[in-house]
Amino acid sequence: MLEVFNTVQLTIAPGNDNPFLHGPFEPNAREYTADTDTLKVIGEIPKDLHGIFVRNTHNQVHESIGVYHPFDGDGMLHAVHFENGRATYRNRFVRTTGFLAEQAAGRSLWPGLMAPQLAARRGWGAIGAMKDNAGTDVLCHTGKLISVMSQGSEPWRLDPITLETLGPDQNWARKVPDGLSSHFKVDPETGEMMFFNYPEHWPYMHYGIIDRNNQLTHYVPIELPGPRWPHDLGITRNYTILHDLPHFFDPEALKRGERKLGFYPDMPARFGVVPRHGGNDQIRWFEASSCFILHISNCYEDGDEIVMDGCIMPKPFVAPVGYEGKDIYERIRSRLDKHNNKTMMHRWRFNLKTGKTSEQYIDDEVTEFPVCSNDYVGRPYRYSYNILYKKGDWLFSGLKRYDLLTGQTMRYEYGEGRYGSEPQVARRIGAKAEDDGYVIVMVADMNANRSEVLVLDAANISAGPVATIVLPERMCCGTHACWVEGDRIHGEARALEAIPAA
């Protein structure tokens, strides 16, 4: 079966020279449904691989109001459902309110990150001017996908199999008026989902929990010194770790309605450790080296300490307009290039007994988007799978595996002109070891003008893919992804034997 489910009309001007609308970032207009009877498969899809790999993408449809930023495009999900050695592929736009309104108008109605001052309509999120594009993060909870934009979004629900957009979550979306920020986390044992948001008004952060029955059971204010720009949170079995980092909008400029993102190296990073069902009066703040953090790999409890692993950005680089004589596109590129904004695997330890923080670098190579197995989230773990960057661009050139027990690493690089997405760990049916399974990633091959989904052996990624599924056309490069285990497709029913003991 190979079906074009729908085609949208792209209205981007033919002469638009924005590099983030061309090449690996060229938007897609067609939505497909296809299976392995019609898709080319190189190798053999493992029969013990059961679940759904989902990747999100910023896929711009209309000519932008102001300069287009690669985080502005409409959310488009790409999903590959694996079962019994076969696979079915779908891609669908997330049909948000903004997407539907712009489809009706036939043009952009909201500006993006580069021009919030041009907004004529109320937007969503921390800035409140942009369209809620649902194009950043994606995760499955209680049998439905949740797709959001990073700055604060409606919790857009989608069917994990059909990718039908079901709308904002009917149980609790209205109870969370400041929305849902990206990088919410699900405890594999309890089925609880921990989340946060960070509005530009007091208390500047909220922390909440959705239980395994999709009910909002906890939602509390977290008081920060002012508006902040955090990106991730961590969980352990008993705690949640919230971030207050010295990388935020200039407070005086913000009073004038101007948003000038800056880094304040004289301020420490702060990490709030709060009991899972606790609140502002129970949070303990730990200071650490000044930095910014986009993504963490995992957190867990080790005696009196909370361990947090992630990619530290010790000196965020904010390129001004006209940086070194370059144009606005080079400003965006230089900001996104992680070889300018070095991000390296790092470990923080927060001692709950002494109140002290200790830190150490795990690696000095630039990597990001670290992930571990869903089954080990919040628990002691051994392996982190990170992406490698092409120097000078916002493109992912390969994968690096960290063995955090032995210190050994392993890598797989896609090759010249081939660029990937965030990987996901898919443990095989009946897996015993943490890396007993597969790593799945979506790759755009600019040489062959096609996209592929690669299935690699999680214990030996250097060996290359055990299976490659060639998709119907080359898909726009994207960022975040998730893995939905077969026993979680319809609800939080993960087999307890798959989850490591405490």
C-alpha cells in the first residue's frame, strides 16, 4: 500500500533564499500512508521489534511574516509502526488551531521567533506572539501522542497509529492556562507524566503531574527571580529537577516589550530538586557552574545524591545581527551551530544531605540530544546515545554511544550529505539488558534525494543498520523523536519485568 493521504498547497515564494527552507530543510506538502509491501527495505526488520517510532518536524507551509527561523514551521509527525517484522509509515501535519486558520487564510497569520513584534494576533507560549506550531517535542502518554512547541503550547493529542489530530487534551488542557513546555517525562513504572511551563508573568514557572489515567493530579507554582528560558527537566523515582539558568531575556528590554536573549556568566546555574508531589515550599535549590542546558540524558538517585547527566553549554554564544559582517541567515546558523555553542556530556551531583553540588565533564566532544531507554528514565542507567553535529551547520551527522560505566564510546556516522534526527532506543521484546534492542533514527540522504529510517543494534551501533526502510520521498530534517513500546500504544501498561529494579 502506498497512498497519498493529503496534499497541502505550499505558498513559499519561489525566490525565497532562506537556507532553512531549502536542501535538507525543504518542506513537504504530501502526507503518506505506506507499508513495507511498497517501501524498499534493505536488510531485514527484526521480528522482536514492536512499537512506534515517531519524529517531529518543523515543516513550513506559507511564506513567513518576517525572517523564517527553522523552529517556526508547522509540526509534522513521521511515524513508523513496527510489528512482526513489518512496518507501516505515516506522516501527518499536527492540525493545530494555527495550522487550520492559516490553511483557511491561505497565508501566514503569525510571525516567528525572529519577529514577534510583527504579531497582529494573540499567540501562545512564553512570548505570546507566535503560532502554537506543535513542531518541537513529541511523546506518548496514556495511549495518545502529545506534540508541543518548546516555549509553551497546548497539549496537542494525536492517535499514535493513525496520527489523527484529536485536539488539545480534553481532560486537563484548560486547567493549565500557561500551556505545556517541551521535555515532559514519563515514569515507566507509575505511568505519571511530569511537566513544566515558564510564562513571562509571576511565578515564572509551574510544575505539574498527569497520572496514568490522564488526570491532572498536581499543578503548583514555582517561584523564580524573573522570566527565564529553561528547556528541560529531569525526574528520578522520587524527585523532579527543574532548571533556572543564567540565559534569558534582558529584564530591562523586556519591560519595553523587547526580547534580547543574553547569557549572564556571573550568575550561577540553579537546579531545583523537588519531591515528585511537592511544591515551592519543599524545593531545594542547588547552585552550579554558570551554563545553559538544552537537553539532559537522564537523572537518578544514588544514595544521598541526585545524579543528572546532560549536555552542558558553558558559554552560550548569541550572535548579534550583522555578526562579523554576516547576514541574518548566518546569524541564525552561527547561533544553532553547536561548535560555536559547544555542548558536551556532563554530570552534576546534588547532595541532599550536605546541599553541595559537584560536577564533572564526561566528554569534550560536541554532542547533543542525549537519550536513554524509556525503561531506565529516572533510574540508574548505563548508556546514553547522543547526536554528532556537522560543523558550521544545524545538521546531525551521526551518533555516539556512551558507556557511563566503563567510559568507553562507540559511534556511527551517516556519511557525507546524510543527516539524521534525534535517535530513540527500542528494546526488543523480552529484553534483559539495557542495550538489548535497537536504536532507530530517521536520515535524510541528500545524495540519493531520499529519506530512510535506520534500525541499528543498540549494543553495536558501529556495525551500521540491520535494516533500512526507504520512505516515499525525502522528508524535511527534524529534531525530537519518541519511541512507543508495543504495550504502551493503547495506555500506560508497560511490562513491569522490562523496568529495572530500584
